Amino acid sequence: MTTADGHVIQLDTDSLSSRWPLPDGGDDKYSRGVVGVDTGSYRYPGAAVLSMLGALRAGAGFVRFCGAAAGEAVLARCPSVTFGPGRVQAWVLGCGWDEDADNMSRLASRLSDGCPCVLDAGALWVIDDVLVNLDWQVLPAGCLLTPHAGELARLMGVDRADVVADPIGWASQVAEKYGAAVLLKGATQYAVDGGRVEQAIPGPAWTAQAGSGDVLAGVAGTLLAAGVDAVEAGAMAASLQAMTAAKHLGPWAPDQLADWFPEVIGSF
């Protein structure tokens, strides 16, 4: 399925490089974007590290870690990170959240900032309850949901096969339901918001591994903080990961691929 007018924008190397927010001599660490990251848990500390690496290696000027756990692991891998509350321009939420009763308050407190948010994994499961408790109809402007097909199916109460058969149609329904953009992750990745659909650059199947989505969420958070709109941020983040994997074929782990992001971005 395509949009009502049959138009899907396919990103390529040229379009990605022309859109990427590159700093110039007038920028500082704040103007390049401050990313707040509330990810990970005692059970899944690695997700916090991976999302932090995604944000840092994509070019964030300032990254602030506000997770409830995994601080030592984050600091060991990402010494430039600041810890604790402060101003942010976008949030990365949900990666590695455990089945915790506090997830609702955790998400509600971040949404209440009114900043654009990347909502992944555990944050997806509490959106409905949080919106009810806040008496909101939709999410704050500029948010991006990053489910894979199984997660999107769960959000809509349908079978995964239904989503696979009509990915753009179902992603569009989720976008309308929550007033947010949706990046549907998978072998072919679509970013959708209303009538807009952007297809990410395809990559090798090696990236189909645990942790890839955590890194991708961090990249998307950096782009949101830099002022990129949510549909573009989703498609561009997925494209960077795919391009990097294509340049470095083989079973590289997600954190290793993230370390190659600066090389790819530096070629833009």
C-alpha cells in the first residue's frame, strides 16, 4: 500500500547527506541539540548504553542521562555524558524498560515537558494509560514511535501478519491514533505521519539483531533535538544505520556499528 496519492519518498545517499544537520562555526553544544535519555533498567542496562551511543555517535552536542539504572555502565562507555535533570530538546524513552509499575509515571513525567520524544519498546505499552491519566487525546507535537511489526500489532490489537501485509496502512493508523510519526522497523522501514511516507535506505540483514533498535532510537533523538521533524528523523536514523552496516558487512554488534556512524556522517 502507498499513500492516498500513491507517493512514497525513497531516501538515498544524496537526500540523506543533504538533510543531515551538520554544525558550522556558529554552533555550540546547545544549538547542536540537547538529548535527554531515560532508558535502561536493572535487568536491561545494555539498552541504556546502546541508546546513549546512538545519540552521541549521531552528533548530539549534549547528552543527558536520566535513567533510573545503568549509570555506571553508561559512564564507562560514554564519559562525555551528563547525569541528572536539566534542559533537553528531545527525549529518548522506553529502550530496555522492564515490566515495572513505575513506567507510567516515568513516561508521564517526560511527556509533561512538552518536548518531542522518541518512544520505543517499554514506553509503547503504557502510552494509552498515560494519555488517559493526563486527559490528553494525543502525544505532544513532534513525537516519534519506533515499533517493529510485532509491537505495532500489539498497539492496534491485530495479528503481526496483518501489519506485514499492509505496513504503511497500519503505521498510518497508529500515527493518527497518537498524533505522532511512526517508524515501522524491519527489513523495509517506513516513516509515516498522516499522508507522508518516507522509506529508509535499505541495509543488510546483519542489522536484524537485539540492540539495533536501541541504537536507532538514540540516533532519532539526536535528530529531533537538532530540529529535524519526526518523519524525517525516523527515516534518516534508519538510513544511517543501514548505510553504516552496508559499508561494514558482517556480524558487527550494534554498539560497534554505532562507533562507525561518525565516519559515515563525516562523508556527507
